[in-house]
Amino acid sequence: MIEDEGATLRVGGRDDELSARLDRELTAFNNAATGADDERGLSVTVVDADGDLVAGLTGWTWGGRAGINLVWVRADQRRAGWGGRLLRAAEDEARRRGCTEISVASFTFQAPGFYRRHGYTDTGIRDGIPGGHVDHNFWKPLVDDPAGVFRVVALVDLSADTDAGRRYEDAVLALLSRHCGRLERRLRTGDGESEVHVIRFASRAGYEAFLADPDRAALRVALGDAAPITRVLEVRDV
């Protein structure tokens, strides 16, 4: 325990009251910052004839996005197709709530292949999971791309100043939403000196507006010779 000017810092274990308070406070902060105040829980439950739990899924929807937190199927039912039915039910409900995309994370020893088979795309990994495992992050669109969608791949050379280049890319990518753009994938090479960005815009006009964004131009001018060198390729699904 640490006391400082009348305040006390304590470290402990599980605290449901604290979790509930933090959830309320951060939800209020997020809603104020984004203008989206429609956060809701999402759940799918399967029970057998005796009322025992067979499978379940929990998640959330907010601001046109959906996320999956937990998915579980009872051991004796894991080849009965319940996992896929849980996903489809969650996706259908998310669409009904107006969501256009859904995300989930899965450890190596859980079900990354399962999500890939159901149309989820890898968006990144986090190393260091016990036992040498990896945490895989996935994303899936819940609506078909409209006819005017415009997708590009940016090949980014950060070698002039790697740290400054990464900060610049962080700031520039944050501007995408102004122009109906979204970052679908962000990949980095092992040496850290290059990145690949897969970016989708609702239209070519959105892409052109992004290129002309004065804040983007100002960031590049401020960086000067340390600015990344970028090659952009227009791509489409095949």
C-alpha cells in the first residue's frame, strides 16, 4: 500500500466493483470522444434437453463494429458444428444492429484455423504467449464491398528514420476515417524498416481527399528528409 497526499494506492486480485466502475467511466469517455453511445453486449447460448450448457459466445457491438470476446463448445460436442453456428448467429445479430465488421482474437492452441475457414482475415499477432504460442487477431467484413470501393496497398520504406517514420505512419493512418477509409492490414518486416498497409476507401474520391488532407501534408513537411518513402498500388479482389 502506498499513500501520497491523502490518496492510497493498493494492489490486489479480482475486483468486480472496480471492473464495473472502470467500465462505466471508460464507456462514458469513449462515447463522448466518438459520439457513438450504442454499446451493447452480445451473446449466443446453446443448451441441451436438460438445460446444460452445450456452447456459448459472448461479445459486443458499438459504433457499427462488433467484437467476439469468448467462444466455447463443450468437449463432447466439438465436432457437431456448434462453433460455426455460434459465429453465424453472432454475425447475423451484429448485422441486424447495423454493424459492418467484426473482430476476434485467438491463441495458437485455440482456433485460428477455424476463424480463417469462416472468412476471417489475420490482422496481426502478439508473441510471448506461454508455451511459445501466439495471439492471432482477426477481422471480417459483415457487408459486401460496394461497387465503388477503392483498395490500395502501400509499401512503406521507414529506413531514413525508423522511429520517426513509425510515428508519422501512426498519425497519418489515424486520418483515414475522415475520408471513409479504413486500415485492413498493417504488416511490418522483421528488420522493422518497412511496412505494408492494406487500405480500403469507400470510393476513389475518398482516397484522393486523403492524399490532399492538409494535416497529412503538414505532418510530412514537419518530418522533412526523415519522411518515409511510399509506393502505392491499386488492388482488387481476384
